[in-house]
Amino acid sequence: MKKLLLFIFLIISCDQISNLSINKDKQLFYNKEFDCGYIKITSSLWAHRIVKTSIGYNKLLNKELRINKDSLKILYNNKLLPYEILPERTLENDTIKIFNNDYFIISFDVEYDLRSKKDTIYMIPTGFVYCEGKKVEIDTLKLFLGL
């Protein structure tokens, strides 16, 4: 049993984890302030293929933030990528309610290893975040290796 646990640990520890730059070289996070509070976005790459984008949220009291799960588009090599939002959330009218000091992770897999700055992933969040029922404008995010 100890040998099995050691083997699993060695396999996991061999996975390379890299931070991805967002929009600019070596910019490791993206902040957006709006009426309901602010969000902070960071992204990392696991084993050159699996991208985990973390979105943390702090809000002002008595303000409601919702995300429209189906309106986020993620493109890599001109292909739309499927993604999942973690942890699992309950949907209300195709939206997810986000609470104060909450976070969620958008996880997706790219077809090929990301190896250079030319490998860019586009996250297009048009209509993805709503504050008090109004759409929050968030620019297209470009994720790439900030070598």
C-alpha cells in the first residue's frame, strides 16, 4: 500500500503546473470592478493541456451576481472548447447565483500541448456575468504562456 501511494505521489508531482498570462506578458491575473463588487481571474496550465481558470468574487452587500453558464465561449485553434464549472452548482433559469467571497473554476482541456506564446486561448465572456440583472462588460481574455 505504501508503495502504491508513493507511486501515485510521484506521478502527480511530475505534472508541470504553469501560470498562464492573461492579456499581457507576465500579467498573471485580471481584475474587473463593477457595481456588485469585483472579480479576480487567474489561470494555470496542468501538464501542458488542462487549463484551470479560477474566478474569485467579492461583492457589496445586498447585490446579486449571476453567471449565465451557456454564454461563455472558449476558443483554441479556432475551435470551440467544452468546459465545466466547478464546484457543481444548482442552475436557476440557466444561471448560477454567486455568493460573497465565493469562487468557481472553469476547467477545460486543449487538444494539443501548449508550448509557446503563440498558443493562445480566447475566453469570450459576452453575457456571462450579470449584476442586479444587468450584463457586466468583460473584455475577451487571452490566455497564453508568459515565457
